[in-house]
Amino acid sequence: MGKIQVLDQITIDKIAAGEVIERPASIVKELAENAIDAGASAVVIEIKDGGISFIRITDNGCGIEKEDIRNAFLRHSTSKIRSAEDLTGIRSLGFRGEALSSISAVSQVELITKSKAAPYGISYRIEGGREVSIDETGAPDGTTFLIRQLFYNTPARRKFLKTAVTEASHAADLVTRIALSHPEISFQFTTNGQSKIHTSGNGDLKDVIYHIYGRDIASHLLSVEMSGENLSLNGYIGEPAVSRGNRNFENYFINGRYIKNNIISKAIEDAYKDFTMQHKYPFTVLHLTIKSELLDVNVHPSKMEVRFGNQQEIYNFIYEALQKSLHKRELIPHVEAPEPPKAEKINEDNQKMRLEGNKQSALYTDEIRQENMSQNKRSALCIKNDSNKSNENDKNLENPVFFDKKQSAVGKRDLDYFMEEMRKRVTAYHKKVSAEKQRQPQTDEVIRASQIQDEPAPYQAKQLDLFEERLLDEKSVKKHKIIGQLFDTYWLVEFCENLYVIDQHAAHERVLYEKTLRGMKNRDYTSQNISPPIILELSMKEAELLNTHMDRFMKIGFEIESFGPNSYAVCAVPDNLFGVAKKELLMEMIDSLSDEIYTGLTPEVIDEKVASMSCKAAVKGNMRLSAAEADALIGELLGLENPYHCPHGRPTIISMTKRELEKKFKRII
């Protein structure tokens, strides 16, 4: 063991900087919060290369006096507190006095500042914790920080930074939170010369939400306002329809500070539990004001974590406030119908177009009717070819009901096509098995075995057969006896003294899932154009995510084009998603990847996540199918790697033995 000695101040500062400065976004956070504490009404943030090579933050606050500049860069130097007692009454965002010292220890810093009373500004440069120069200069009122070459003197930490785009998205995400926490301040965020965020600073929180998240979210907000003895809450929450697949849109602030807290998250999600599906998370922008004596913000140097002295009270307060807002309005989705054009504005061209459209619609309706008639004829042929079908099944096949009446004609044609393909495959297989059976000669052993079976035999205990026949086996298809459909969702199949119950939705989900995966691996897919295209307005992080995995989406049949800074137009979708590929589905596909964007997912895992979205096109429950369609669906399950569970882990098939049924009816004891 070496001799113990005290480290020099430069080394101490570099080590301490690791607690405060994790990435460029950490610098943006600390300096933006200092600008807010300085009373600024406008803050401009500029970065280049994700903030790794350059960060500039300018504010119009009170500035720093010349005699305080050097002290500002010393560790634990602060103007916010004077003693330990002051920690219980902190109202500013910064107070520890570690930000400037940590930033200057691992980067090249230039400070330009001027107070309103000073006749000129001061330019101060410090690199790696060592002062370089201090000079007088012309400058407007306020403060400007220029940060260059982050971690230039600690290469071991620099190599752990992500790509420039990833680091920029972290910074943008942080500026978004700060802008939401202080709507009275104008924030402008620019990366590589492109403006990404710009708020007006008029104090209207809803206006800030509109500028950041767009009209779709801003038009589906519910206001929240509630006051108590020690607490007050105000802000906005999204209607249940405005939900995402991760917690990135849960924004909540305590005394103007953005934090993360499990108690608050649980209160929010529990309040939404009866309104959203599992694994869906709400949109919230909530400002919580708490008496400073009940709050401990001195938990971590990053100040992202807090402790409460009254956790249960805070949980109950937030839960009650959100419940009141959610029950205040009848949350039925509103559909806007366009107003009909005025009579005087309809000209001859519009009349001709309408008449032509009526003709096309009539032709299209006739085409569907003819196709349905041909489907019935083909179904009738299936009945004649299958002599093992019962009369009850024959009746179902003569008049197959493929869809509910409420379904659209386009969706009807898509599912008809899919079921017809499955029917062809199963019919071809039946013919093949029948032909092989006729060609196979009956040997003496087979004849003797059949004669023995006809003779009565003494009772023998049934032994465990290691080669017992399976339901999902090609040799077992001819022995299946489809009894019928239960609750328009479950199919009952009798096979080898067992009753099998098949969930048509879960089974079809599995079929589509593995079909999509095979298509991605073999590049075997077809695309279907959609008009008009679906326009996606994404945040910077979501846009980065889409661009990162764009080839995975293109590989299964999507055609996506840039439509603006952070907007994309989806011009075509895979054929198996046509009719169900809505904006919500596409956003869900992106959200399903975002939680793990920075953990280095393998392409196979990404493919599985994207393929799981194809399940949206599966046959739903309460949709009546014919026996032929059920038979075709079982035939599709035969060739799957895992036909027993849907992609989400639910079973596709459950079974009950004849013995179990007899025990239930007390036939045996």
C-alpha cells in the first residue's frame, strides 16, 4: 500500500466534477438555472456537436460584479446561502456552489458579464481550473458563458459520451423541462445553427405546451388546480387518449425545480389507472408548491432528487387533484365533421367529380358483392371436399360470416384475402394427405392390427406415451373436430380425448408476428401506399430514434420521408398493416423502443419490437369467423416456432381432458 497524501486542488475538482457534470446537458442545466436565479427574462442556449465542442448560454439577468468573478469559480462559493440553517429555506434553483467550479475543471470556459451599474463588461477565461486572463470588454447587461471542448483534459470520461445527435437530444429534453417550469421566461434553444425550441415567455403554460408539443396535445388538455394547507398544485394533464408507451411525458416540478420522484409518479399513474391501458403513461405538466420546511433538496449534487417530510400527504393530494380533473368532463372522443360547402361555391367541375365518384363507388360495391359471392361458392366446395365435417359445420361453411357489419369494406377485403390464402394452403394439404393414404398399401400387420382392435380387450391402465400425438402437428390435422365458436372469440376443438380452447385473437397475433419477422429476415414484404400520408410530429429525441432505426422500418415495408425539421411523412405501410396503421400505432412503435435507446439494442431485439406492432392487424375478439377460417388459422399455427403464446406472453391455446370433465360431472371419483 502506497503512502497516503492529500490530493492537489485541480485533481480534487476533476473528481468532484464527475458528480455534477455527466454530459453537455448537465452544463446546460446548471447554467440555465443560474440564469433563472439571476432574474433573467430571456435565455438563449446554443450548442454545436451536441455540446461537446461548444456551448453558449446568454441571459439578460443581473450579471456578476468584477470583484466576485474569481470567487464564483471556487468550490462551495455561493450567494444563495450563508449557513447550514439556510438549507431549510432554499428558494433558488442553485445553492451548492459547485457548478462553475466543476465546469471549469473539465472544459475551457469564457465568461462575459456586465451588471447594470457597471460602465463596461468583464471577460474572464479559465481552462482546466487554471485562470488564463481577465480583461475589460464591451458587453450588454447580463451574462454569457462559452464552454469549449468538454472533458478535453479527462479523455477517459470523454470517450463515454454518446454521439453528437444523442447528446443534443438530451440537452433539448432538458431545455424543454426548464421552459415548462418557467413559462414567464423566454427560452431559445439552437443546435448547429438550427432553432429547435423557442418560447414566448408570456407566462401562459398552455402556450409553452403548444410551442413544444404541438397542437394535437395542446388541444386535449385538462386543467388541474387545487390548494391545501401546505401544498398547492396547478398545471395541465392530457386526456386519456393522449398517452404514450413510456414516462417521458410525465413532467412535474416542485417549487419551479424539475425533479424525478417515485411517489409523484405513482400518484399520477394510479389516478389514471381506470382511464388508460396497461403500460400506457399519461401526459402531465404539473407545478407543485410545497413549504420549503417540508422539502429536502440537498440529496444529490445534480438536485434531481428530493425528499419529502410528508410523503403520504403528497401522494393523496396529487391523486385527489388528478381524479377530480379526470372526472370533471365526460371523456368521450370528439370527432369533427367538415362543414358542407355552400351551394353558391359548387361549380360544374365539382358536380362532375361527385357524379364520377358515385359511379366508382357503385362499381366498387358491385366488385365486393361479386367477391363475397365467389367466397361463398369456394366455401361450399370446401364442405364437399371435407367428408369428416359434421352437418353443423357444413351449415356454418355455406354461409360464412367473416366480419361484423360495422367493419369497413377495405378492412373486409384485406381479411378475406388473408383467410382465402390460409384456406388454400389447408385444402392443398388435405388433398396431399388423402392421396398418400390411397397410395399406401395395407400390409398384413396393419390388417391384423385392425382385426385385433375390433375384438373386445380386457381393461388396461393407460400408460404414459412419450410419443403422444400433439394437436399442432401435421399428422393430427385430419383428426381435429372443430365443435364451434364460443363468445365469438374462442374456438373449441376436440382431439384425442381433450378439449382445446383457442383464442382467435392471440393465435392470429402470433401468426402475424412470425410472418413479419420472417419477412424482415428474408426481405419478403410488400408495401401499400396510403393517401394522404400520415404526418408525424416528433420531439428531437423521437426524431433521432426514428432516424437511428429507419432501416428497420423500411425493411418491413414502411416508406417514410422527411417533412420538416422534426416532421416525417409516412407514405406507405406494410400490406399486413394497411387499414390499421394509424398515427397512434406508429407513435406506439417508436415509443416501444425509446426506453432502451441508449442501451445498445441488437438488431434482432429491435426487429422483435417492430414486428410485435403487426399484431394490431390481428383478428379481434367478438368477430365471428367460419369453421373453415378457424381450420385455416390452426393450419397456420402448425408452421410457427412458438404457436402456444402470443407475442405478449398470453397463451393462444388452453386444454381440458375428458377425465377432468368427467370428474367435474361426478362420473368418476
